[in-house]
Amino acid sequence: MKVEYINPFLNATVRVLKTMASLEVSPAKPYIKKNSNAVGDVSGIIGVTGDTQGSLSISFTAECIKQIVSNMLGEKINEINDDVKDAVGELTNIISGDARRELYEKGLNLQGSIPTVVAGPGHEIRHIGKGPTIAIPFQSDAGPITVEVCFNR
Amino acid sequence: MKVEYINPFLNATVRVLKTMASLEVSPAKPYIKKNSNAVGDVSGIIGVTGDTQGSLSISFTAECIKQIVSNMLGEKINEINDDVKDAVGELTNIISGDARRELYEKGLNLQGSIPTVVAGPGHEIRHIGKGPTIAIPFQSDAGPITVEVCFNR
């Protein structure tokens, strides 16, 4: 995976969380993921096809996503209910779409599947592609967020 | 989602588990999923694009997938390690590919993303598409298996 293909996911995450959840997130240095240790309690996953095949995940702690969805819906969210899962699906979809638009400008044409949302305390995620999985950690006032991407090439 | 689009996933699951893991699985009646209750401890997820967008998941209990991967690898598997997750990714990929081949014969042309594997006791999965999520339950000597598919149309 080319390094220039990572920034669109980083930029999209910053843009979308600011626009949709009024949340400023600060990216730290992306790194190659060496294991599939738990990265969160709620994750959105979306597959991509086209010029290559890949997958994107965005993982939140329970506290973090409750704060984010509270911001999005304008009401206090106290549990990981279906509204939260739907919101994670929407965020995942829009981040994927925003990143794919920027990748298209760089010459990589990708289509997105529908999102799937996983909820379970401390679940582990493993992307099974031919290339490495790149993790992008973010810090925010709501808590930590991790975006992961993996492409076949 | 047309009913005729469900059988290819059912058939592929039966075929692939028999071929790859020497496991006979019996499908029960598919149903429309009404909630996102826990369906398993390890799941493989894959996105599809093309004539429509969608996602596929296959979920196993921990005991069930350990038995299946023991069959696949010819050695006793005692924990959900990276070998198990890689095997779930491979099964998901091959079931998706087999189902897409049969769907193509029915006039639906789909491409598959790479698989993502989730491990976490009792995790919940929610597919966020415009259509209903269809769940296909299977019974086997190794334990219960659930396949879910959701398409935008």
C-alpha cells in the first residue's frame, strides 16, 4: 500500500468527525499493525473493491462513541443501543466515501460496500489482506479512536 | 432482496464447510433478523459491491470454530489464535466467492472486498443496509453457525 493512500483516511476521519459530531480529533503517527489486540468496544467495518480490494475499520471505546453520538443527536446517550450502532454505520460510510473521493483524485478508483457494525467489549479485529494493516490512532476529548485500513496492494 | 439471492449463500456455506473442513452442516429456515443480539464469538465479515452493495457475515461459537479449524489444519486447536482468525478469513472469502459465482449465474454481478475477522465473546453484529438482514442458521456436529447477508436492494 502506497503511503499516499493513508492520508485520505486520516483526513476523512478528521473532517467527518468535525462536521458530523463537532469533535476535534488529533491524528498520531500511523503504524503497521503487528497484532490483532483489542482496539475498542464498538467498530464500524466497510469493504472496498475496484482497482484493489481492501477493508476499513474505525473503532471506539464505549465512552468515546457515546459522547460522539450524543454530539451527533443532540441528546445524552447512556448505552450502546441501536441508535449508536446506526450512527457508527453512518460515520463509517461517510468516512469511507470521503476517503474514496480523495483516493480517486490520486488515481485509485474504489467502490464501497455497506457498513457492518460490531459491538462487544474489547473485541479484536483482524484484516485479512495481502498487504499490511495500517493503524491510524486519534486522540480526542471524547477518548481514543483507531482507524485501520488494509489493501491487497 | 430477492429470495433467490439467499440460496447461493446457503449453498456456498454447505459446500465450503464440507470441502474445507469435512463438516456437514444443516441449514434451517432463513429469517429476517429483527435485532442485533449476539450470534457468536468469532465472525468473518466481507463487503460486496457491483450491481448492488451489501455485506456478508459468518459467525461461530468459540467451540465450533476451534473444531472446524482443527479439521482444516489436521491438528487440535485449543484457543482462538491468529491461525483460527486467518482460517475464518479464508472460509469467509471462499464462501463469498462461491456465492457470488452462483449469483452471477442468476444475473447479479458482485465483487468482494477482503475479509475482516472479529473475535470477542458474545459480540453483536449489525448490517447497515437499505434492505433487511437475512439470517441463515446452520446446525452441525461442531455447533451452531449463523450466516447473515444484507443488500441495499
